[in-house]
Amino acid sequence: MDQLQSALAQRALGEFARNPIGLILKASSEAAARDAALQLFHRTVAIVPAYAAFLAGHGVNAADIRTFYDFQRLPPTTKAGYILRHSLPALCRWGRLDSCDMIAVSSGSTGQPCFWPRFVSDEIEIAARFEQIFRGSFRAGERSTLAIVCFALGTWVGGMYTAACCRHLAAKGYPITVVTPGTSREDIFQCVRELSPHFDQTVLLGYPPFLKGTIDEGRTRGVDWTARPIKLVMAGEVFSEEWRTLVGERAGSTDPLRDSASLYGTADAGVLGCESPLSICVRRWLADNPRAARELFGESRLPTLVQYDPMSRYFEAGDDGALLFTGDNGTPLIRYNILDKGGVVTYDAMLAFLREWGFDPLAELGADRLGAWRLPFVYVFGRSDFTVSYFGANIYPENVTVGLEQPDIHGWVTGRFVMQVLSDADLDEYLSVTVELAPDSAPDPGLADRIATSIRDHLLRLNSEFASYVPAASQTPVVTLRSGGDPEYFPAGVKHRYTRR
């Protein structure tokens, strides 16, 4: 028996049960958060062998890191430069893999899995993010709630982590009951028909395109989504506010600020931030005011916008737009570059910016300020590497390349392609792959279909996230053939990019 682990679990569970989420978040001052990040750094150096070796390899003496200014000069860690260069036990506290009681798996670019261990105390930290949504947006402390987990189950982080966090909320006293049909739509419909009538509200938790497809199919199957209030918790995709409005209307939503919320999450460290009625209010206004959005974010596209607890996950924005975060976990991460692009805006700076544009989101929220957390904002444009996110699965160019290298295909194409996630007229997402034809190629009419089938088959073979997250009806990409050197997709003389957003 490990008494230290028992004490750690009991302390985390006890503090979570005793402290309301509002009290937890009131401790989130910038000065306190910086001090917490610095303390976590020194704890990590002392008890995580891999991080001590990482610093030694960069010539850093931990004793010299005394101030937050010193902390900001630490070399960032990355998956490639830190996680994959050390053994799994060395990445954990005290160099012990058995200091964790759960391991999640994420797929790498070659299908090689990456393992992310955690302990129950790490789940408690993330359960607070779910409490922000269930209490601040859905008022689940006052309403009996059925939580239907529609994320993929198994070793992947989404389903199991979500179910655990919802059960931690129930243990805290929220009248929440959890059911886990995963990505089986038939089972989801059955849960809604037979269980929802016994609760004041039902929450569907899943990837945005999957939830939309589920709601649309349910409408054709006679599921009455409006019979009981339906709420949505989403993760893994950037979606438009038009999308939120459309899906909300089909689910019977009457309040777009409080009927849905998106999580900014990752297998590496759980949930990093979450939407609130305040952040959604701000984002919807920015969606209608693109000049203000461009001034704030520096780009014309609208990013995910969430609020975060800096005592739990401390964010920094690099000069190159890379987001770094520091947070405790089964594998503690210090100044970790997750390869997302974005930025950080303090609470006061955000409200001041909006006032300059004549908008007051607090006034827009009205008397109900329950979800107006006084927390900083982080905005996220998405991965900065060559992946696209589709139904929550990271799709890598290396996977698609294999589909183009098959004997009945490779002679017709150059091997260059551009993949992107697009939406049709009904705002349903699909995977688009534009392929460059070889010079003087005169392909037969069936080539595009053969390529689509080949890409799908090899994605299923190589990418476990794709196989588990993406519904079968959405797995075959739409392939478009373009001539060699096409100026829109394959211009000459510039470095080719395999993704487009």
C-alpha cells in the first residue's frame, strides 16, 4: 500500500468537495498564478527525472531560477523534444509510472501511440473545468442532469476522462447521472428516449460534427430533442457561431450563451480552458464585427475563445504566436509548447478593448452573471503543424501519403496534396483532399474514387483516433484532382503546405 498516494487522493478529493467553484476561481490572481508556476517548476525538477535531465541537457541550473523573469527564460518543452526522448516512468513523479492510476493514448503521425498517465488527483483538477460549465452555464446544481458521453470510449482521452469528471461532480453533490454510449448513435437515441424524461435536462458531450450529425439523424428518426432541455459540451474543433446557432436551433436551444460550451482540451494535460456565457457572448459579438476581431486577434479568422484558471494551467504566448502552458499532471509539464497558435488576453484588457468598440458583454448577459467568471482569456487558432482536426481526430499528412503510394495510384499522381476540413450547405463537415496529377497524366474516370477509398483504408489502418472518432459515413474523403502546378493549390516556386484551414 502506498500511503503517500492515498493521502494525495484524499486531499484532492476533499478540497474539491468542500470548495465551491466560485471560491476556487477567486484565488486566481496573476501574481498567485506566477508564484504557483514557479513552485511547480521547482517541484518538477526535484521529483521528475526526465525534466531534471532535460534542464541539464540545456545547461540550466535550477537553483538559478528564482524569479518569474527567470522562469520565462526556461527552454520550452515539446512532445518531440521532451516527451518522446524519455522513458514513460522518468516523465512521472518520482520516476514511477505506478504513481498514476490511468493511462490515455493518443495517436502519433505514424500511428505510433503516445501514452499520457494521470492520477485521480489530476482528474480532480480537470473536474473543476467541467464544474465551471455545469454550474455556470447549465445550473446543474439546481437541476437534475443526465450526462450522455458521446466521445469515443476506450484508451483515448475524451470519453473516459469526461465520464470520470462528471462522476466527480456527482460525488461533490451535483444531481448528475452519467451514461456512456460513446459513438453509437443508436444507443444515444435510446438513452435520450428512455432516460431523458426522468431528468430536468440532458447534456450531450462529444465532438461538434458528431453531435450535429447525431442531432440531424435523430430528427429523421423521430427523436424529439425539444421534449426536454438539451445542452451540449464540445471539444476538439473550431466551429463558427453560425454553426452554434444552427445546431442549437435543431436541438431546441433558446439561449445560445448558456445552452452549449466548448472545452479546449488535449490528451497531454486534460482540459486547459473552457467557454463560459461571457466568452461566448464576446465571441458572438466578434463574429458580427470582423474588424474588431481582426484587431484583437491579428487574423481575419475567428479562433476558439475560452477562459482559463491560471492557477491550474498557466499560459504564455510566444513572440511567434505559439502557446505555452505550465501545469501539473501525471507527467508535469513546464512551458510546454503544444504546437497551437493563439494568444492570451487578461479579463480587464478584454473588457477594456470591447468598451473601446462600444460593447459591454456584462450588460449583454443581464442579471444572470453566474457564468461571468473573472478569468483571463486564451484564444486558439489550432495546431501549427501539418495536421487537421476532424471529428476530434488529428489527421496527419503521413497517413494520407500512404494512400497515394499504392501500386494502382502512384503512377497517376505526384504525391503532393492539400487536405482540409470543409462544410457543405447544411454545415456538415467533410474531409477534402485535393491531389496533384502527374505531368501529362490522363487518368481514368474512377481514379478519384480509388484514391478516396485508398486514403480512407490507410487512415483506418494507421490512425486509431480516426478509426474510433470518425463515423463510418464520414470516413471517405472527397477527392478533387488538379493538374500539375495548379496555381491555387500547387503553385511553383513556393514551399508546399499539405493542409489548409
